[in-house]
Amino acid sequence: MHIILNWNEKLASVISQYIRGPLGIVVHAIILALIFGVIGFVVNWLIHILLTSLVWLIPIIIAVLLLILLIYLVIKSSNDFKQY
């Protein structure tokens, strides 16, 4: 959080050098809205893609785990028969 606040202060000082008064505040707000809007859009898009891919991956993961369990049970049962 400290890094973001420092970055915001630097941005505000650069803007205040060139634009003073209420217009500087408006420009600062617009720049922050654009930056955080783009970051929010990208994060939202990545989460959406991740969740959409998980919908397809969960059945595959369950099938692989069931296959591993089946192989384990077959190997275990064949070892049990070898002991007799």
C-alpha cells in the first residue's frame, strides 16, 4: 500500500507542476481512474478466463483422479492375490 501511495504522490506532484487548481485535481482523478480501471478490467478478465477454464478442467481433474484411484486399486488387489 505504501508503494501505491508514494506513486500517487509522485503523480500528483508531476501534475501539479503543469496544471494548477481544480483542473489539476480533475486530471489527476481521470488518470487514476484510467489506470485503475485498466488494471481492474485486466484482473476481471483474467479471473473470468480462469473460472471459465476451471469449469472445463474440474471434470478432467476428477476423471484423472478416479483413473489413478482405479489403477491403485487394481495394483493393490493384484498384489493381494500374489500373496496367497
